[in-house]
Amino acid sequence: MTEDLLARYEKYMNPGLARIFRFTGIEAVEDHGSGALLWDEDGQEYIDCAGGYGVFVQGYQHPRIVAKAQMQLGKLALSSRVLESRPAIDLAAKLAELTPGDLQYSFFCNSGAEAVEGALKFARVATGRTKIISTMGAFHGKTYGALSVSGRETYRQPFLPLLPDIVHVPYGDTEAVASAIDHTTAAVIVEPIQGEGGIIVPPDQYLPSLRDLCDQTGALLIADEVQTGIARTGYLFAVEHSHVVPDLLCLAKALGGGIMPIGAIVGRPRAWTFFEHSPLIHTSTFGGNPLACAVAEEALAVTVQEQLPERARVLGRYFMDGLRRLQSQYPLAILEVRGRGLMIGLELAAAGVGGALISALFQRKVLAVYTLNNERVIRMMPPLVVTKVQLDTVLERFEDALQQVYPDIDDLLD
Ligand SMILES: Cc1ncc(COP(=O)(O)O)c(C=O)c1O
């Protein structure tokens, strides 16, 4: 069954990725999910620590969010795009209430890359400037604009030339931004914690300093919270750790409650004035559709009512302590455990160790993935509804996986 499906995946979709699935032994077909658990078509149960790369904050198939989707689906899924749409307006008002400072207006789209794409356009039109400062190792998506500000050459090189006037500076380095920023800079775009770059937490003063530099030069600060947003790091939005209000905030992934794709750009009034003169300057046919917006509003309500930010903080500390104990037992394999809330990265001694560990974890029914721009880092991002007992099980299985991999450590080091 699986082999037939993989053969068809190879034939009709992505031959290269099919080979990787075979090579790593990850040959299982997902079937259904609930909370932090996923089952394959053979009935095998997995604890999901990949969390759909940040999508599954409220867990798989949260009953309240599913019910909301079913209710809205029975009424109106897509917008006429002629009349006003209540779910979109309700969601925008809710985001204005929940986001920090005077973030007020929302534009809805369908993915993270689209949110970044829009934010770059908004920054250019709002300031009349073109230069964008981004960071090395950043991941902002793979459409042309988003790719232009992303920081991994493997993905950029085949598509050159990308957008002009983009400067990449080292992540976490305020001085580097200070040297690059000037009165032609439209925006600085930054992830509050670099996700695909390897779960990199910047120094505490980093975001406040970027805020100051933007204020001094009239550039906009774009926070890409596509991965960190919606409670993942212990606050509803990761910028809240440093009390910084960005001019534009990009959201997607967990905003859809694990049920629907949706992205959003939330902006302060000063970054939104151009809509006054040109209301159709940026549009999306499916963006802001009633189904996705109704689901997203319910997802936010669940996130707040189930106190998922607090849960991320408490469980994150507990899980990180357990992973650090493993690090002290297996120091040649795990160099560092870092992160915030339930956004945790394990820096391994070599990419080979990561690959072997991910396969060994899969055999033990734990799903984990490396970060896209840094293959030496395994990410641990379980849904925030994961239980302490499930985390204990992950830690036991992780130790077992390390015991399998450790004897070969010399061969696995690059
Ligand atoms: C920080 C960040 N921005 C943007 C994106 C792109 O989102 P999408 O894959 O929905 O286009 C991602 C995806 O991983 C991301 O982590």
C-alpha cells in the first residue's frame, strides 16, 4: 500500500523527495489526527513533535475548531467578493484586540509567503523607498519576494536575479543593521526567533534596538511571526517577549487552527495609509474567505481560553529540561538545546547525526524534522495541547533513539 503510494508520488509529484522518504525509511501514509497524535493508514500512532512546522498549535482536529468549520461550511465557504463579509471583519477586529500596541488593520491571504510578499509591498508603498534589510539564515517563504529576503543560497541561487536592493546582515547583530540602514530603507524584516535558520533566539536587546533604528530612519519594522506566532513561544506573539510593536506583523500557519490555510498581515495605521488612495492596490481572490476567517477566529478563541501561551511556557520549560538532561548524557551528539516555549531546537554535532536521529525517532513513533536552512538542528515543536505524559514518552523514546545512534557517532560526524 505505502510502496504503491510512494511509487505514485515519485511518478506524479516529486521523484527526489520520494527517494528521500525511501532512504530515511519514512514510509507511512498519514490518515487521521487528534491533539498531539497522528495515525497512519496502518493504524500506527505517532507523537508529533514536528507540529506541521508550526501549524499545529491547537492540535490536530480540535473539536471546537472543526465544529466551527462545519458550521461555516454549511453556510458560506467562499466570499462573493461583492458584499461585505462578517467573518473577515470579526477576525480583523479580534486581531486588532489581541496584537500589541496600535496594530489595527488586517489584510488576509492564504499562506506565510503571501503574507511576507504583501508586507514587502506595503513597506515599499508606505515609505516610497526600496531597500529592505533582512538577515542571513532567514526563512520567509519561497515566492519571489519572500525568497529575495530569505537567507539560504541553495534555494535562492537557481532563481537569480531576485528582487533588487535587498541587504542580508548577520542575525542577532544590531551593529550590522545600524551600518546597513539609512534613509532609503523601506523596512527591516526579521523573525523574532529564527525558525528554519535553526531555532536561533537573538539577544534580548535585539528587537528593541531594531525598533529604535527603524524609528530613527523612518523605515518600517516587519516581524515575520508566521512560525513563532499564536502562542508557540509562550506569548501570543513572540514580539511580546521584548515589548516591541512592529509596523507590520506577518501571520499564517497556526492562525488556521490546524484546519484551514490562512495568512494575515496586521499593520499599524502609519503603515496602512496607502489603502486610502488605492483600496485595490493589493488583493487576493481567496484571501479573507469566510471559511478560513471563521476558523481562525475560533482558533484564536481556543488559544486564549485554553491558555495555550502559558501552557507553552510551562511545558516548554519542562521539555527543555528533559532534553538538556539528554544533552548532558550524550554530549558528543547534542551540542545545545535552545528555544522559547515549545519552539525548541537541538543543535547536533553534524547533519548526519540529525538524519540518523530523525529516522530512529520515526521508528519509535515520534515525528521530528530538521530546520530547513540548518540541517544540523532538529526542531521540537509539538502541538501546545501535548500532555506532560506524552512529553515524558517522547523523552524516553529520544533516549532510546540516542542509544541506537550513539555507538556509530564517529561515523556520523562529518
Ligand atoms: C518565518 C516563516 N515565514 C514564512 C514562511 C512561509 O510560509 P508558507 O510555507 O506558508 O508560505 C515560513 C514557513 O515555514 C516561516 O517559517
